Amino acid sequence: MSKKNGTDESAWAEHPMRCMGVRGAIDVAENTEEAILAATHELLTAMIDANNIDPDDVGSMFMTTTMDLNAQYPAVAARALGWMDVAIMCGHEMDVPHGLPQCLRILINWHTTLSAQDIQHVYLGAAQRLRPDRAEQLNKTI
């Protein structure tokens, strides 16, 4: 019996779960707790809805903000949505001179059977300019 990731091949073929990344970004109106939490809620719920994500299938989530956003941890919004058991790390994005200001980004490491081509990455508001190809793809599916 050959092994693949600690299971036999027949079990692997029946349940081809793998960890995939789901990305998203949104601009935040101002550096206030309310604005950061509202933008995080909007982006995270859009990512959940676009991909039918169940928090039980999430391995971890990494949230970043640009250096000009520090009034609240974005993870607070995820906890308010019930994501109590997901490992979440918050940090600051690189301070690139031509980067989008007041930007929140999320990377969810998610166990799914979807292929990379089937995952819907979500870019909202001014953050659509970061990945116009992904923003256009999402708009076609809505």
C-alpha cells in the first residue's frame, strides 16, 4: 500500500483536501476602531460568501494593515463573527512608497477540495487596483 501524506492512496483519492490560500484586500476609510472593524467585517464576509468557507476548515489566517492603520486589531472582527478557534495573526504590511494607503489584507489558509483556479480572491473598493484581474473575476461571479 503506497502512502500519500500519511494515508493510503484510495482514501486520498476519495477526499482530495489540501490547504489553499484565499486572499483579499480592502481600503479602510480612516484609522478608527469602527472603520477597521467595519472594513474587516465587509472583506471577511465577502471572502466567506464567495468561497463558502467554514471556519472549521480554516487552518489559520494572517491579517495585515498598512502602517497608517493601528487603531484596532482586525482579528477582533473575525472573533465577532464567531471565528474563536481559528489561529489568527495580525501584522503590518511592508511600507512601500507607492503602495495603497489605509489598506487591510487577509490571507486565509483553508482546507478545501477546490483547485487554485476555482478559489475566489476578493478585492474590494480601492484595493481592486492591487489585482484588477481578481476583482474582475469576482464581479463576473456575483
